[in-house]
Amino acid sequence: TVNDQKATGIQKALHDTLEKLKTDPAALNGPLETWIPRILFVLLPLFALLLTLFYRHQRKHFFFVDHLVFSFNMHSFLFVVLIGAAIAAQLLSGIWVARLTLLVLSVYFFLSLKSFYGQSWVRTGIKFAAITFTYAVFFLAPALAFALVASVLGGS
């Protein structure tokens, strides 16, 4: 049937790609470089929308564009920290670089929320945890999984 042919085609493409990656792991770099910017282009306004939902009671003070600017700021800082982490990974153990990177990003995000939205420490802490969890589980993880699947299947 047609569905069986499609499944066989996908399985063959996946098998061929995995065989290629065994011999050349860097072969995935090109497709990932294609998909990651596209996905980040979508994630920026989604993060701003998430902030809009969490700070909906402050509509008088913040418009969507304010949340979007905050989103650009956070993602720009993320890129700067990741560049620093890539450099640090050449000198230090990968696990320590990962822990330090996560700590720096978390502290910066928390303090940014506190400063930008001006809420109490407790309210900021609760929203920080909820926004971080929601973004990671419902936006970031699926987006990165999509990038990996699209890259493995060879789409660009």
C-alpha cells in the first residue's frame, strides 16, 4: 500500500542517514545550521507570547512588542553565553561548563524578569519557574527535536 511505501522510504532514509553519521558525525552540522535559525525565528515571538500570558495583568504597562524586545534580549544573551561556553569547553570539563552555563542563564533570566517586570521576589520566582518549565517542555524541546529529525531526514 501507499502508507507502507512511505514508511519504507522514511525508514530507508533514516537508516542511510544513520549509517552516514556513523562514519561522519559532522555531516549533521550543515542541516542543523539550516534548521536552527528557522526554529529560533519562530521561538522568539512564541517566548514573547508566553511572557504576555504570564504578565497579562500588567497589560497597561506592557504591550506585546515590549515582551518581544525582552525575548530578543534573552535570546541574544543566550547566544553570547553559548559562545563563551564553547570557548570554555576547550579548557574545562564539559559537565562543569554545562553547569556554569545553566547557572549563568538562570540567574540572568531571573534577575531580568525581576528588573523588567518589577514584581516581588516571590512572584518573580514562581513565574520564573513556570515560564522556564513551560518554555523548555512545550516550545524548546519539541523545536530542537524537530530540528534534529529534519536534519537527519535531510530536509532543508
